[in-house]
Amino acid sequence: MEAWLSTHIAALLAWLALPAVGLPAVFLVALVSATLLPMGSEPVVFALIQADPALFWPAIGVATLGNTLGGGISWGMGYGAERGYERWRQHQPRHPRLLQLLQRFGPKACLLSWLPVVGDPLCAVAGWLRLPFWPCLLYMAIGKFLRYLLMTSALLWVWPAEWTLP
């Protein structure tokens, strides 16, 4: 069983590494990395742009779309978890001041969804608090777009294309 799984994972990774599926791979990695799974999508975006600099804007756009949809999934998970929790127990939240702070900022707090470690749970908390979905998604998209744009531009400035390994 373990050998079968290793073989299939290696085949999937080899398929995702093909230049023809570079943008779908960026989308998939960005989507998964925006959920509560610990993963980073910036290296994949950077690698694709290093391989084909003409894909700078498409890669940024696809990564933003995938990461924003992943944030929306986290929002939905938080929303569903809150509803399940309310049915199960009738207790007040443990950190009411933090939740009040997020409620005060509302969907604009989702601009911080690009932050490492706290950004993805922030999307889930927005769903938990039942903040409006579409405004939250818009602010997530803005924050994530700016992150990809700035991070990828900074990486390209530090490691320009002529410094890449053959």
C-alpha cells in the first residue's frame, strides 16, 4: 500500500511539474495553501515565473484566484463549525475581546488574510463570526493579490532570471 501511494504521489507531482500544467499547478497549490493546511504557494509562483517570465501576470492572477477561493473555503468551514458548535453547546466564546475586535473591523479584517500563520485562520474566524461572505472574499482577494505581487516582485529583484540554475 505504501509503495502504491508513493508511486502515485510521485506521478502526480511529475504531472504538476510539466510546463503545460504550470498554471493549474499554481492554482491547486495556492488553493490548498489558503486552507488550514500548512503550505506555501509563493515558491511555486516564483518557480513558474522564473521558468517563463511571460507568465508573470497570469501566474499572479491564477495564484490570487486560487488563494482567494481557498480563503472562501476556510470562511465556509468556520461558518459551518460555528453553526455546529452552537447546536452542540450554548457557551460564550473563550476570547470575546478578540472576536469583538474582528467584528468591529468586519470584512476589512480579511485584508490581513495574506499574513503567514494567522491569515488562514482569520478567514475561518470571519466565517465563524458570520461576517458577510462577498465583502470578506473581496478583501481577501485584495490582500492576497498584493502579497503575490510584492513577494514575487521582491524575489525576482533578489534573484533575477539570469541567476537561475540550468
